[in-house]
Amino acid sequence: MTLKLYAHPFSSYCQKALTALYENGTPFELRLLSQDNPQVLAEFAALWPIKRFPVLVDGSRTVVEATIIIEYLGLYHPGPKPLLPADPRAALEVRSMDRFFDNYISTPQQKIVYDSLRPEAERDPRAVADARAMLDTSYAWLNNVIAEREWAAGDTFSLADCGAGPFLFYADWTHPIDPAFAHVRAYRQRLLARPSFARAVDEARPYRPLFPLGAPDRD
């Protein structure tokens, strides 16, 4: 039975799951979440009333949250490139870096974007300033960590890099990575050159006008 992924190509968390699928060439059906597809939206809402995407459907099983989807794929639909090491100590480092990118790159980046969507009277400049400060702190920390690594957790592309790709991609659009953080900028370029993530980026290009802060003319 074909895997079904309910997702939108422009979503960073959907790109995280898509990168994992593309990395291993895992067959799946994309159920595109769009106002032009009301039936798909209805299916999605019935599967996951929280309505956060992506959602993976494997037969009678529904799997939510991008990180869990990637771990699920590794257990039930493994490909030639494991994204989580078998060694528990190495796996712990991958999971630690995965949480870093989720919590300290993606979360503040999305706070800035969501604030821009509010009516001006409801915006929170202090929260936006705090989010930008968090991104600067996170860039600085990552710059030291990634200086001696090719990928997030070492020499092998992993679950953590699946999230790092889209999160750093949009974070740099939202709050540019200072040139002083040369190792982070170089890592972001390595991610963009990775065929699995490059495919996700290319598939999202038609939606760039939707970026609330205005997509830069690059990447």
C-alpha cells in the first residue's frame, strides 16, 4: 500500500519530511494541502484535528510530527541511507541536534513570521526582538559546533540535517545569518547542494510569493 503524505511543499516541516523521503527514494503519494483541494483538506482534518502538517498515512496507521515521521520511516520503510544511527549514543547526538533546530531555529523564525501576519495593533515588537536575539544566539552556538563537522551530528547526513535544511533556509530569509558566522553559512550551502533538500526547495519555488516577509531573490 502506498504511503500518503499530507503536506504543502512550501512548509518547512513538510520539507523536513520530504527531504527524508527523497534521501532514500521512498515511494509515496503527495496529498497536496491546498484550498483548491477541499477533499484532501477534509481528509486531513479527519485524520488529525490539530491540523498541523505533515501527516503520514501508512495503511490504517496515521503518523504525525515530522521528526516522528522520519523515525517511523526508518523503522517500517527503511532505505539505503539510515537517518538515525543504530548506535544509541550517536543517535542521541542526532536527536539532540534535531531538537536544537526545531526549538531554537525554527520556533523563533516562525514567531517573527506569524507576528507579521497579525493586524498591526496586535503585533508584539518585544516578542519579535526576543526571537531575533534567540536566532543570533543560536547562530553563534551552531557556528562553533558545525566548525568541525560536515553535517549536524558529524560526518553522516541524518535526521537532524533534514530539519536543518528548511529551518536555516527560512531563518536566513527572516533574520539573515551574519557573515561572522561563516561556518553556519557554509553549512547552509552544503544543505542547499544536497540533492534531497535541493529537490524540496525546487518544488517550493512556485510558492515563494506567499512568503509573508517577502522572499529574497536568491537561493
